[in-house]
Amino acid sequence: MNARLALLSTVAPGVTESEVFRLALQHAMGELGALGAAMHLRGPMSALRLVSAVGLPPALTRSWEIVDQEGPSAPARALRGSTGVWVPRPARPVPGPVWPGTGLAALPVVSGPRSIGALTVLAGERGEPTPEHWEFLRALVAWTEDRMARAPRPSGPAQPQRSGERLRQALKEVRVGSWDWDIRSGDLVWDEAALELYGTRPAEFTGKIDSWMRIVHPDDLAPTLAAAQRAILDRSVYEAAYRVRRPDGSYGWTHARGRATYDARGEALRMIGVGWESDESRSARDTLGRALRHMSDGFLAVDDEWRITFANLEAERFLGFSEEELFGRLLWDIPAARQVPELEVRCRAAAAEEKPAGFDVRVPSCGCRYHLRLVPGPDGRTLYFTDVTENRRLAESRQSVERAAAERSARIAELAAELAKATTSQDVVDAVARRVLPPFAAAGVLVQVTEQERLHSVGAVGYPEDFLELIDGRRRLSGDPSWDAIRSGAPLFFSSPQELAAHSPWLAGMPERAGKQAWAFLPLTASGHTFGVCVVAFDRLRLLTAEERALLTTISALVAQSLERARLYDAEYTRSRELQRSLLPQALPDLAACTAAARYLPAGQGADVGGDWYDIIPLSGGRVALVAGDVMGHGLPEAATMGRLRTAVHTLADLELPPGEIMGHLNDIVGAMGEGSYATCLYALYDSTTRVCSLVRAGHPPPALVRPDGSVYFPDRDADPPLGAAEPPFETVELEVPEGSLLVLYTDGLVESAKRDIDEGTAELARLLSAAHARGALDTAAELEHLCDTLTAALLTAEQRAADDAALLVARLHALPTGRLASWPLPDDPRAAGHARRHVREQLALWDLDQLAPTAELLVSELVGNVVRHARGPVRLRLLYGSELICEVYDGSQAMPRIRRATETDEGGRGLQLITALSGRWGARYTAHGKCIWTEQPLPGPDGGVEESAGDPELMFLKASGFDADEDWSTLL
């Protein structure tokens, strides 16, 4: 419902018609933003009478006081058409007053089957009303019609007697005017007495019914016309009492009585009648005088000079004189009046406004309070005074109680709202400190809970740290007020250190150490179990009232409920964080191929765990896998799924599978989890020997590549669908990465939120990366850690914090220097092993790694020998000098080596066991044209020594000195 109509619906039935019109017009103006509004009522013949106007000056309304029903005006057209009309302002000037605005909107007012008037609105700059405005106006008119039907009928100053005797008595006592109304033509004839009765000068009388309509009070016009209409239809006597406007602008009551005459066809011709001024009878005045004389309230009448002309019995008692003694005396000369402070000043100020006024006064002699009401009149003023001492006392007491109750309810409501937002136990303590301490002028709050027969603090405000350390973890002790409150479940209040010492003598020194002087120990009880205590302390002596104690007790119940919920959250939060830490990398590996830093940020609300993850997986041959993934949703189930996928990625990466195949296997794993399981993943394989990064994406945002010149590049290829919804194969994109480039992997929670789409987020990420590059180097792990903090602080502000977790991985990629890589093709025959040993020996000598040469020669000889014997060409040898020495042998076969457990009599099967014993680790991987078998050897330490292999010590007999590589190896092998 429209707010204005809702407001009008509260208007009680029975208000006068003039008030109904005023309210309707004011709300019509307000709703439409109009300049003014008017109400016309239908009179006899073809006349509409202006009965109310709002916002319109007399210069404009004068021409609208009487409107022809058959004319072109907006009210007349609405009346005839029985619907709303819009009359725009004429483009050209027309005779008569110039109306401002853009036009007139009018609707008819109906009573029964007949239109009785019209409501008209002068539109402002908005122009013609919208359909919604028309609907409002129709509802407003309906409300007006309803309230007009319920308005009180004019009854006159006294209920008229309908007997002939009453009429004859009136004719004797007052002057009677006669009138003759031609119903068909509207002509009206008044005699001189009627002109005087109706306050109309002969020159102003038009001889039309309009003259009578202009002087009738707006509230009385409609019912008076209705009475005349009924009399004509019923052929009965017309009798009505109504008010008419006198020449001075005031209104006086008149009575009218008449009867209609009819022609041969039964149609009304004219109505002839008489009218007279209404007046109270002497008996009514006597009755009124007796009522005033004996009324319980004091009543005084004074003239314009404040001399007393009448006083009732209560006024005589209050003033201390009889009416005869008071008559003619100046009110301010009466001693009882002089003792009332500022009585004369306030009365004169109220009288100067010429309108009724009321105010309270105090009488010092008795301490009483009186309410005085002053009503101005034509011949003086009347004063009413009522003893309201007891009423005011009760009202003040009631207001005090209500105010205290309201304040208590407000405080409880504010605290409840604050506690509803509290998530952790510290949040609860902070809410109590903000909402409880200030109203009670308290200086501190301490919340403790019981755990294994000890009291442990969960939060405190306003206490020294050394004091908190002293009281934390104390055992159950008799006489301890905290334990006593918990045991009894009832609060304890101490207004001074002496009261506390009387209850607990051993705590006599505690108040000085805590800096407190009074305490309230409030037990915390929830679900029928008391599990802690909330201590509200004061830094001065404080005796709490019963009201304050009741309020604190109520508050402690709210705190207990919230704290119990927060403790469950704290426990869940701790478990969640431990789970999240166990599922994410504990530390990033230290690799020659990259320097990295990472962040995981949980969602703003919830269990603080989610399905986002990152990883760095070292691989063979100077390669490294950088991974970022996101299981849709956040919570414990998503975290568990993330753990499964991260384990699967490690396993598949260790198998040295191509990125596309790894993503295909992950898609099968997610698809097997059932419908509704989806995840995104980005797998980047960086080869430091070729500076090529192979990317595979499944529904994941693209990485950001920050080139050495500071430019930021996002691969623009559309990602494959998320895991669980994709159809292999997955497309792999290869990027050539310049030396020193920065690769940034992230999940959508970092760049996307409800207030920012992903395009805006990635653009902001690019801007931040460029700005960070411009500020300085981003090479060391510490610098990358600072960059992570900068990115998360800027992208995950309080306004942009998404309802999703976020992961970020920043890696500085390093290429293997060309001087630390050597590669040779080998013949596909038994000579290959000798060539390989010679290449290794010579290259290690160039690298000053002669200590590794014997073992490296043995390893490469075994690898090449196996290739020549069991695989096929082409054969190629490659050495990589990085954080370890890597030997790689390539061939054209897809068959992978497999360790066999040879017996004592087997001639073969010991080669891979030898490799396992001599190398730090070894493995094999598929290539585009076959496979690669590789070994890793740790580099010499700072002292030049080489860590011994975990294999058989007898294998370490080989020494570089006195060893002929070609002859001795041929004999050995």
C-alpha cells in the first residue's frame, strides 16, 4: 500500500468534512508534487461550490468559488464524465486569472449513484499524472468518499425541538427571515431579515442560489443539500441547522424550515421557507452555570484587563476568597496567584498568541502541581486549572520505569546484535567490552572457562598482562569467587576490596595488582551447564543497584550462549587450520630452476578451509612443475577432495607423464567422484634447459607471465572445461620464457568477487605486477614473499573479499646456463659406451668435477650399455651441471627399464642395482621419440669431498688415479 494511503487509513472515522478535505488535498499535492489542490461540492441546479483549497492564493480561488457544472472547467468535466480528466494549460492566453503550472487533473467524488463533487490538482513541472498517480488519486477519492459518509452531521448548538411550539417560541424571540427558491431556474429571493440573518449586503446578493452556497460552512454544505434533496423527493418538510459566515468572517448557527411545491406532473417547482438565528435557551445557560460552579476543576473568567468576573467553588478554595470578594479584583493582586512563579508572565504570553494554551505551574506553599489552560474569548479569557500532582508523579514514575526498561532492552538488543556477529571467543569478549563496560562505567572484563578442573582465560580487556598470567590456569579452590560462582550458578557482587577480602581472605592483595575496586562475578551457563565465569570489574567503589544486577545477570546469559557457540567455532577453526596446513605444502622446495613464494587465504566466513591449492614439484632434467587448482566450494569436503587431487598430481608428475596426459588422468579422477564434483587446475611444466613452459588448463584462470621488461602477458587461449566436465585430450600451450621472467599462478578467488568480475581482477593484478617490477628487483625469496603480501593486500581488501578461498604462487624462473649443459650423439653399437665415458671424463674435467668422474663414467657406461643391448637408436648423451650432476641417455625405444632381483648364478640383471647404489636417484621418462634414462649425483661439498652413495661400499674401490678408463672399463664390463 502507498505510504500516504496507509497514513490516511489511520484517520479515525468521524472527523469533520473540512478536515477530510484538507487531508486529502494535502496528500494529493505531496504525492504528485503539485502546486495546489481544490475540492468542489455539487449544489442545487448547475453550480459547484469551492469548499476547500490548499496551496492556492485567493486571487486564483475567487474565480472558482462557484463553478458552472455544464462549463468547460476541469471540475465540471470530471463531474459530467464520471472519470478522471487532464486539462493541459492553454498554449495561448485566455480571459481570466492566469493559472501557473502545466495543467489540471480532476476526478469526480461520488455518493451513491450520483456525483456530488470533484477533486482537482494543479500540476507542477511533472506534468500529466502517471498511471501510478492516477491510481493513487482514485484511491484518495475513495477514502474521501468513505470519510464523508462517516462525518458527523451538523446538529447546531442544541438539539432542536421538532414541535410547532418550538417554532412559535423561536418566532417570538428572534427575527425571522423568509426565502423563496425557484428550483428550476435557481433564482433565490431573500427578504431584508434574511439578508441580515445570512450576513449579506443587498449589493452583494446575486439573486441566485449561489449566494447561499457561498456563505454555508464547508462542513455543513453537503448534509444541508442532502436534507433539501430528501425533502423534495419525499415531499416532506425541509428542516436543517447549519453555520453561515458572518461579515466579520466568523460563523454562526442558523435554522431553516421550508416545504416544496409541485406542478401537475409532480415535478418540484419551488421551495419556500424561513430561517432564524439559533441561540441557547435560558435553561441551558443556567444548567451550564451550575455545572461550572460545582465542577471539580478550578474555573476563572477574567476580562481583557485580567479582572475576575467569575470564579467557581474550586477557584474560591484555591485563591482563598469567595466569588463576591474576587469579583472585579485584578488576578495578579491575589496572594495565591502571586506565589506561583512566573504565572503572570506565562499567562500574558499565552494570551498574546490569541489561541488556547496550556502549561503546568508549581505552588511552592504546598508543593502541588497544577495544569492551567487559558482560552481567549471575545470578552476576555477563561482559565481552567486542575491539580495534577499525583498524576504527574505517577507519570514520571511510569516514564522512569519505561525509560529504564527501554534502556535495558536497548542495551540487551545492542549486545545481542553484536554477539550474533561474534565468531571467535575473542570476538565475544570484545563485544562485551564495547557494549557492557561503558553503560556501567566499568573498567575491565575477564572471561574464563573451566578445562580439566582449571580456569583458563579466553579473553580480557582492561587488565595488566602480569595479572592475567598470574590467574590463568588456577585450580579449583574453596573461597575463590570465580569458582564459587561457577559451583553455585549464582552471581557474586563485591562493592569494595574489603567485601572481597571478607569472602576470600587470601585474595586481599589481588585488587591492588589488578587495579580494580569492585567486581561482579557472573557465571556462564548454557544448555544447563555452567562452564565459565565473566568478571566485570570497576576501578572505583561501586554498589550496583538491583536493576543493574538484574541486567548484568541477563547479559551473562547472552554471553554464555554466544561464548559456547564461539568455543565450538574455535575448536572447528583449529582443526580446520591443522587440516589445511597438512594438505598444503609445508615448505616450497629450493630449486635451481625457480625461486618461489606462495600464499593461501581462506574465505572470509566459514570453516577457514577450502579446495584451493598450489604446488611445486621438482622433476628430472632441470624441469619443475608449477600447479594451481581449485575444487569448487570451500569447507572440509572440498579440502579433502583437494588433498586427493594434490596427491594424484604428485604421483602422475613423478611418472614423468606429459602435461596433457596428467590432466586427462585428473579429469578421470574427478569424474569418478560423482555428479556435482568439479575442479579447475593449471599445470605448468618449465624446462630450464630450453626455457620453454608447457601449460595445460582445465577451467582455470590463465597465469600471468611478467617478462624482464616489466610487461605482463596472459595466454589468451580459452581454457578447457573444468575437471569432471571436460572431454580429453587437453590442449597444451608452449611459451618461451625469457631468463628472469616471473610466472604467477592464482585461483579465481584472488581476482573475482561479487563486486568485481574476473576481467577487472586480472587487469588489476597486471597493474600491481607491473608496478612491483618497476619498484625494484624481484629475485630473492624474501622479495617474492613481500610481493605476495602486496598482491593479497591490494586484491583482497575488505570490500573485495570474496566468499571463496584464494591461492597464489609466484615463481622466478631461471634458465640453466648454456655453459653447464653438454650433449653428444652416440653410435648405435658397442663403441657407444667408450665414447660416452670419454665425453663424461673430458666434460667433468672442464667443470672441475673430476671427483665425480669415476662414478659418472660407471653410471653412463651402464646406461649406454643397456641401451645398446636392449633398445634402439638414435642414442644421445646429455650432462647437466646444476644443483646436482645429471646424466641423461636418450634412445628411440618406448620400453622402460625395470629392476630385477638377480640370483647368484644369473649373468645379468644387476645393472640397475648398480645404478641405484651409485646415484642419488635415477629414473626414466618418455620423450616424443622414445625415452630418457637419467641419474643424479650430488655435487662435492665445500671441502671438496663427495657424499658416498648408500650402496655397497665395495663398489667404491674405483679411484681416478692409476685407472686407464678405456682399457680398464673394457675389462670390467
